[in-house]
Amino acid sequence: MGKITGLVCLLLVLPAICFAQPKYCISTGTLAQATADTVLISSTPAKLCGVIIDTNGTNNGTALVYDDVADNETATKVLFNMTVTGGDNRGGAVFPLPIASMTGLYLDFNGCTGCTAEVYYQP
């Protein structure tokens, strides 16, 4: 009987946990490194849903997303850091559960002129 009660409780609580999150993520659109090396995504707490990086076809592209509202090259609250090999052209990650930032989201490009990125987040 205890196992059945536990299962019933889990079945009642699980949908509330899963469906309490908003069902959408906002895209920043294409952000080019040529425009700026660092880009403010959100100046308020937000949730990181994913990042897609496009290289220029030759050079490696690195994108770093951290929990901050200013250009901070020594950020300690790194939420995402990935390098895509130039020949791969595209890479990234989309998270099944968004990663929370407490202050804001900032994108930092490294090492690839002409690379772009799209950041998906929940405000």
C-alpha cells in the first residue's frame, strides 16, 4: 500500500513541477561577433534555454554565457561555455530544463571574426 500511495503522490506532484515552467523561450536573433565581442542578453534574472553557435567555416567559434549584467571577462558564474570547430559550421546546446541566472545573462564571443550565435532564454 505504501508503494501505491507514493506512486499516486508522485503522479500528482510531477505534472505541477513540469508544467509550472513557461512553455516558451525567446530568441535574441542572430548576434554577430563583428558587431560586438560581448552582448547583454538580459539585465534581469532569466533562464538560459540554449545557445547555437555558427562559425565562419574556417575558424573555431567560442561562446561563453555568464550570470552577470556587465562585460566581465573573469566571470565566475559561467552558465555555458562551448567551442565549435570551424569546419563543423554549427553547434550548441538546448537544455531540457533552463538554467537560472540570478542577475542577468551576458554573451561573450572569443576567437572568430564573422561567427554568430543565437541565445534562447526565458525572461
